[in-house]
Amino acid sequence: MAEAKIQVKDLWKTFESSEKSSGGTEALREINFEIWEGEILCLLGPSGCGKTTVLNIIAGFQKPSRGEVLVNGRRIDKPGPDRGVIFQEHGLFPWRTALQNILFGSEMMGRERQESLALADRYINLIGLNGFQNHYPHQLSGGMQQRVAIARILVNQPDILLMDEPFGKLDAQTRATMQILLLGVWEKLCPTILFITHDIDEAIFLGDRILVMSYRPGKIIKEFKVTLDRPRDYEVITTSAYQEIKREILLLLKGVGQNYSSVRGVERIR
Amino acid sequence: MKTETIAYKNIYFVYAFSLFLFFISWFALASRTIPLFFPSPWLVLLAFQEMIKDGTLWGHIQISLFRILTGWAIGSGLGIPLGLLMGDIRFIRNMLNPYVQFFRFIPPISFVTLSLIWFGMGETSKVVLIIYTTIFIVTINTIAGVMSVNSIHVQSALSLGANRFNIFIRVIFPSTVPFLLTGMRLAMGNSFMTIVSAEMIAADKGLGFLIFTSRLFMQTEKIFVGIISLGILGFVVDAIFRFAINKCAKQYLFFFKEK
């Protein structure tokens, strides 16, 4: 069997607290999973369950207290352009225009100007940013800002995308548009995607698999396979297969007594 | 027309009205006393005219401005890299912070005599004082800028392949621009204070010298000329600086418009 693209092995993370006696906050406990090449894996859990910490460790921004992450079989210890990160806050440089933001990665790689521009142009078209090249981030809507952030990452041609609730701050309609856009990009470029969300519908709509995490300490409590056909259309949410998965996840969360109100897309169930 | 009713909303009208009131009060005050004690606007205007005609005013302005701008430019040129390094590298910050925290409370004026002993009566001693005035304000503001860099920007840059040097040049420095510009504007204001004190004690030219020597000859209206020139000069220099920022560095100021 082929090796997984990303292997997360026995990850623990405890945040030291200033008071010695409390021994710190246990954020992650025994996290084990792998992501296969070209797969979209969704990490689903309530706010504060440590899913962002998992992403930060894979991205190389934070170090685990125990355990390790292998990417392409190699242990990672620092951030790198092979793993593009999309944050909830777009993270665009406000002093650069959309185009200049998109060119940033090429500058870091020392690409020729001509080549960088051609590459930027390609992803600007793919992401639907034409006509907005010279806008500064603050002049763009939330959805457009995230598009720039995605294009900026794609220019580096990473084979892994780490997405931390990238559409969490967008309105429902824009979020749906962005999800469809992301699936379109994924079908064209086939990157491996780790997608973090607290929105059950988003996880089912995008993911090949869903890992559900529990709240503090963050543990993976269950894995779901999403067998819905691809390419997926938004109508898929009305199918019985979709409803079945959603029901199972809801029941699972109810079983572990999670706070439903923090899971978006779900009315409080009592 | 509703012009009369909304006139107070027109900013230029309000400026003009305010100035009008100011000069009326000045005239009224001056009329109740002698020119030696409090000259009227008219006398001050005449003094202005005379000093502009014989070129002495421009001479004083020129030399004061030269000292301020030279010292301010050098001080900023030193303070910005110093602040960036101190903000970014903890070792350098810890090494230098005690001195910055110590010297920033010592007013430049207290160094006037030392500066004269060390650098002589010439321009150097005044320029050095302005450098001293500028450098701490610019450094401290720049450090504050580095400290408040958005960590998501740094993380974004890292995951886009930036190394530490690139982050310093292309993320930290641009994020710091609004802060260091604020520091430079504050430092400009303080430089005016320093130069006047320095010229009062040790100079044979400059606006501070003009104000101080006019006292000896009981030329109160010339003191007013010096004071008013300082105000106008400061206003003009700051306006030019702001204009230049808006022309050349506007994109960096959008930093504050986020969120």
C-alpha cells in the first residue's frame, strides 16, 4: 500500500500555563490520522477543540508536545511552501494589491518576473479575480479577499492545502459559492486538502472523509467516510445519503454531550 | 438659499471666523497696554515686513530649518533601523533597552552645554542635539510597530516560502511604516523645541537666537515675529511631510483600516 501524504502520529499538545500548579492546558490527546494523496479530509469539531492546533502543527507554526507529523514520509519541523495555509482571517498583506499579494510567493522563490506574471494570471483566471488585480485587500469583500488568499497560495503550486475555517466569516451565500469554487480548483489541480470547520454541512459537502473531534482535550472520536458522488453539486444536500451522514454525525455529537449551539448549521436539539 | 444657516459647517468659514476673533482679541488686548509689553498685530506685521525686506528673517529661518532637517533626517535614519533590530531581535533589545529607557527621560536641553564642549560652537553641536531628540522617539515607535506585527502575516509569509530575512524586509518593515512615520512626526515637533533652546544658549543665528536677542533690545515685536515664524514653519513642514506620506506611502496606512 502506498504511503500516506500526511501522517499524523500520536500527537499530544499541552499549553504551559503561567501557574505552575495547574500543569497547563491539555489541548490535544493522542491524535492519529493520515491524509491520502489528493484527498479532502475535514476536521470537524466545536470551537476550542484544538483543531486549529492540529493544523498549526502540520503547517509547522507550532511544535507538538509529543508525537510527529510526516509529510511525504519526512518529518516536518518548520513551515514551508509545500504546505499552503489559508486562514480564517485572510492574512493578505494590506500594503500590497491583490496582484502583488499573489506575486509574493514567486518573489520568495526567485522566479523571473515574466514567469511570475503568467503564473499569477493563470490562477487569477481560475479563481475568478479578473479585474481586481489592482485592488487593495481592504477594498475587496470577504469572499474576494479569500479568493486572493487562495490564488496567492496556488501560485506556489503546493500539493497540500491546509485550510483553517477559511469560509467561517463569510455569509451563507458567499460561503456556498466559495465551497463550489474550492471543489472546482480541487478537481483541476488535485491537491491534498486538510479542511478545518465547525460546520457539519460544509464538512459533508467538501470532504472525502470527516474526522470528528471532541472538546478539550481534543481527541478524534470518530471517522466518517463520505461516499457522495463527485463532482458534487449543491443539490447533493437534499439526497438521502447526505442526510444519513448528517444524522449520524449529529447523533454522535449528541452522544458525547457536545454543545450543539457551537456547531453551525444545527439547531439546538434537546 | 440656505447658505447662511449652514455656513458654520464650512470648515474654511470656521477657520476664517476663528482667525477674525483671534485678531480682534489681540487688537483689543494690545490697545490696553504699551507695545513694549504687548505689541499689536499691526506692529508685528511691520516688524515682519522690515525683517523680510532686509533678509534677516529668512536667514534665521534657513539656519534653524537646516539644523532641524539635518538632525531629524540623520536621527530617523539611525532610529528606524535601530528600532527594527531592537523590535525583531530580543538579544539586541535586551542589550540596548536600558539605555533607551534611561536617556529618553533626559531632555535634550540638558545636553546643550555638553554638546558645545564636545562639538564646538559650529553647526555640529546643534545637529547632534536634534539627532538626540529624534532618535529615541523614532526608535521607540518603531519598536512598538514591530511588536504589533500581525502574526498571521508572518505565518502567511512563512508558508509562502519566506525566510527570516524576507520576513524582516517584506512583512515586518512594511507593517511598521505607520508607526515609524508617527514617530517621525512627533520627533519633528520635539526638534523645534530643542533647536530654540539650543539657539538661545549658543548660536549667533536662528529663530531661537532671534527671540533671545530681541529681548536684550526690548524689541518685543521681534520676539513675536520669531514665535509666529516657528508656528508657521512647523505647520508647513508637517503639512509637507503629511503630503509626502499621502503621495508615497499611502498603501501602508491602510494597515489601520483592517478589521
